[in-house]
Amino acid sequence: MSLARIALRHCAVEALKAAGTLVGTNILDSKVAALQVSSDGSLRTDEEGPFIAVYTDVSKSGELNGRSLRNNGYLDLVFNFGITAAMTQTNDKGESVVVGLEVPATSPNFEFFLDALTRQIKFALLDPQNPWSELFKGFAPDFRTCEELRHGNARDGVRLVSGQLRLTVELVADPVPGIALPETGIWSRFLTKLAESDPQQCERLQGLLAWNGREQDDRLSFLHGLSGLEADALKLTNASALNPSAVFSNDPPESIVSAGSQ
């Protein structure tokens, strides 16, 4: 996992809250129980109103560039959303209508709700006037794939329809620990905005971004995944003094000695 995943997910959640979608502010951050699969394979939810649950799922980096683990590669960002027949409201005429749409609570209108909400999610993430959307695009500079799924079932007489939007996006690399962040860079802009909306979360992230107090030269070893001997050879550290097991030897490897003696 990475700090960039946390930042991307937070930006997506806040962008949707600010966008005023059909679910209002009922945007859930990584709530696993929003949609549950029963033993018979059907879906159920305990949510009392239409919702969007945001998750960060599988990620893969195919070009690590040596031993560096700072790059985050591509990540699946998942939006699960749903509505049931119980999530309705009564209008002025005494009719049961879908929340947010003011249309009768029928199956076709539930499907319309899912399609409309999918569109709203997409446009919310791309809105240039939404500050959280702009930050989102900074953390995900490239989109690779977009997949849309739906599911519907009736359980205990209550119809549930749900949808899923899965985006595979490029995720920026995590910052180098302890390095000063550029004032106009994505991380500085995100932390400034986060400090306004969630000071405690901002403080936690800043603590994780800070260096752990070790020697300045160690940062390069961590950044590039160098072993102590490799860092010694590059004159970056003196691993032999810090780690007794990291010593140079002119003796050939044991495998070579064994092969020569046979």
C-alpha cells in the first residue's frame, strides 16, 4: 500500500461529496459492508439511502527500475453504488418516488438511477471547477481502462440494484521521505487542502512523509533499494561500520570454491 492510494481515494470521496450527485453526501470511504454477498449469492445492503462506496483495489507496477519500490504503477479505483425499493420518499402527491429523481420507484427508473449516477461520478472526477477533482487528476495523471458493471436481485421482497464503476489509473509515485515538497506540487497542494477539511488526517500523513531521523545519506539507499555494500561502493555510506555483516571480502563465493575442488 502507499500514501498516494490514501490521497487519491480521499480526493475522489471529497470530489463526489462536493459534486452534489443523486446520493447527496452519502459517499462512503472504503466501507466494506455497504454491499454484502449472501450465502445464496445475492446482494444485500444495510444502508438506509442511496450510496456510493469508494475503494482502492489491485495495483501493479511493471517497471520498478531496480529495487525501488516508490513507484506505484497502475491502480484499480472502484466505485460501488446502489439503491433499493426501500430507499424511496413520498412526494406531495402521496406517491412513492426514487430519492433525488422524483420518479416512481419502478425497475426501469432504478436502472435509470444507476446510469445517471455513473455519469455523475465520471463528470465529478473531471470537473475543472471542483478543487478536489483537480487534485484527483494530479494524483492520477492517466486513465488506462474504464469498466462498468451492474447487479440486481430481490431479497425478502425488497428489490436491490447496484452498479460498479472500475477505473484503472496511473498513480503518482510516493514522495521521498523527508525531502522538501515543491510548493506548487501535487502533494503540497493536497496537504494544504486537507489541512482545511481534515486536520487530523493531514497531521497523520505529514508524520508518515517525514524522515525517520537517520543519516541523510541513507535516503538514497532507501530510494534506490541499494544494499549496504552497493552504497559503500558508491561512496554513499560506510555500511561496514554501521552493519558488521556488511563487509567486503576478496574471497571468491563459496559456490565457486566448491565447484573448483571437485
